[in-house]
Amino acid sequence: MKKKVNNQFCLSTIMLIVLIFLGLNTIAQSEIPKAENGFLDLSNWDFEKDGLIALDGKWEFYWQQLITPHEFETGSFEPDYMYVPQGWTSGKHDCKKYPNFGYATYRLLINLPSNNESLRLKIRIGIYSTSIIFINGRQVSGSGILSTTTDKEKPANTSFVKIFTETLIPRNTDNAEIVIQVSNHVSAGKHTGISEKISIGPEQKILKTNNRALMLNSMFIGALIIMSIYHLFLFFYRKNEKSTLIFATLSITFAVRGLYTSGILANFITTNTFILTRFSYAPLPLYIGLITAFYYKMLPQAINKKVFISIAIISTLSWVFYIFAPIYIVRQTDTIIGIYIICSVLLLLILLFRSLIKKQQGASWAFFGLLIMFFFNMNDALIAAGVLKTFYKSAIGFSIYVLFQAINISERFSVSFKKNEKLNKTLDFQNKNLEKIIDERTEKIQFQNEEILGKNKVLNQQNEEIQATADNLLKAN
């Protein structure tokens, strides 16, 4: 057992080191241009060599105005400037801070390289709550019904990857104008304005990237569903093993939120902002509650009952809140739910590390699986905050976590099977040799009885001699 634990520890440590190395890498590129005062110069950018580029920087910003491209041509407007991507309530990057609710127009002029290929936009849309997108004067996309008032606005989007089905910027176009009208009377905090990246790149590269991402995400979600079904069957065959039922539920919860984060839900099923927001937030507290319940059943010596009950109650109440609370309130809880998740995971990691030190069965897979998943999700959180410039890796973290815990369950079943197998062999041996064992034990008992009878005979003789000696002494007196 000790050797097995050490092997798990070494394997997990090596994998962790490799993943940390992958997590810290960045894509080496030439200095990336940024938009300044509503203008982005890409004349020296090589799309074939350097690939896609994010249109980050300061865009023209017109608060409480919905301006069309035609109006920009015929009228004169005095812009403010807003950094993209960030919510218009942020106030970062030397930008003015605006109220949660309102409407505005974003505008960016781009100088493109000569002889460029056909270009498309890739928008990881964080445009809350409704929007209309114009490219070179032509409306190319929209979500919901844009309005300057709350009663007429119909929000219909949240964060997902928008896949355009047509060429937006033809070959050899020297300049591009992007105008985005936004109205928001639902979201708050960072979920205001354009809060996610907008990228531009060659048509074929974007299509290839999107298709590859769609394939990988579909495989990831499919694997989680299969894993869930498999462990449900394990539970039906061994209902006393509640850990398999909890793990099946956790896997399907990962898959459900994967539909949202991958963009599959928004691109192919619905763009309803209320439904998508529920899919975005509701699974988060469930993750923590289910993970804690899973470890409580797998490692009861590591996770005590008080910790399990406390996290279970908080997670359940949070889940109910995210299902029924108004959207504008839900979207203001990012910091609160983030702190709760981080604190809960750190507590679990401490408890699991203690179990790992004690070399308890399953602690290695549990600890390193949770640590790796936490590491990759922190990577994504830092990317969203603009601290890191790597790529999103939470799907990798979830995959490794599920794999490690599946191995953990398999090892648990394997150990139980080996114990039963050993017990069965012992019983078979005893059954096959029962008669022989009975004869041997009977013979041993008979021998012991004869030995006892012999000793009793000697004792009786000694008693008789003592009695005779005593009688003689009495007669002599």
C-alpha cells in the first residue's frame, strides 16, 4: 500500500509540474498594437504570421446616445473614450465611470494591412444586455431588442463566442469601421458594456479555430455525460456506495455548465439572457457542495461532518438564490461567490493534504485532482481580470479532475474487490479442507484429552499415596 501511495504521489507531482509549466507559458509575439482614442493601426500586423489580434484599447464612447454609421458620416459628435474590454462601470484605464443602467455607442476605426485576406470578427460576447453591431456601415449582428427605456428593452445575450457565418471585411480592404450600439437595463457591475474581447483575423483561421474548439468542447461534454452514466450504473449495482451517485451528479453538473462556457448553448439553443445567466451562475455553488459531499463519502476521516454540513447548507441556499433571484442582483455577486469558492477549495485542500500526509487511501488522487482544477480555474479568472495573457484552460482542469476522481473510485473498488477475492479464497480453502481440518482438530482434542486423563491418573495415584501416608501416621499416633 505504501509503495502504491508513493507511485500516485510521484505521478501526480510530475503531472502537476507539467501543467504548471503549460499554465505559465505565453505566446511569444511581436509587440501587440492597442487602440488609442478610437483608432487602431494594424498596417504592420501580419495576420498569416501573427494570427488573430484582439481589438483591445480605448474606443470612442458615446454615453446615452445610439448613433448609426450613417449619422457618424453626416453629423459631428464629441466622444469620450472607453477601454475595451471592461464594463463601463469599471473606471479603470483612465476611463470615466458610468452608471449600471443606460445605453451607449462604441466606435473603432482600424487601419488594415495592404493585401490582407478576407477577415472576420470573433466576438466572445460580453455585451450586456442588448446590442447591434455594424461593420463598415452594414449591420452584421444583433441580440435582443435595443431600447433607451427599460420597458421596451428585451435582453437576449450573455457571454458566449459569436460565430459569424459570412465574410465581414472583404479581401484588400484598407480600413474598417466597427460601431456597436449597446443598451443595458438588466446587468450591473462588470457586466455592463463590452466586457469581453473582440478579435479580428483571417476568415479561414477563425473558422478552423472555431471548428476545433467546438469539436473539443463537444468531446469534453460528451465524455462527462458518459462518465456520469457509467457511475450511475455503478450506483445501481452497489447502492451502498453513495460516492458514485454524487460523482455522477457532479459530472453532469460540469457538462451542463460546459454547454454555457463553450458557447454551444447560446449559439445553437437559446440566447435568452435569463436562461443563460442561470446556466452561468447556478452550477458554481453546486460544484463546491457536490465536491465536498464526494470527499465526505470517499474520505470521511479527512472531511468531518461539520465541514460537510456547513458547505452543503451554504451551497444549497446559494443555488436556490441563483435560480430565483433577479438577474441584475445575480450579476452583482461575482466577488461574493468567487470568495466563497476560493475559501471552500482552500479549506478542502488543507484537509486533503493532511489526509495525504497520513497516507490514507485515495487522498493523493483527491488532493492533486482538486489542486489542478483550482489552478486552471484561477488561470481563467486572472485572464478575465486582465492579469494573464494565456488562454482559457478550465475545461482541461475539469477533465483532469474528473479523470483523477474516476481513478480514485476505481482504485477503491479494486481494493474492495481484492479484499473480497482474498476472503473468498480463504473460504474456498477452508471449505475444501474442512474435513481434514476437523479430523486434525479432533485428533488434537483427543490427544489433549488423553494427556489430561494421564495427568489425572498420576494425580489420583499421588493422592492415594498421600492418603495412605496420612493413615499410617494416624495409626502410629
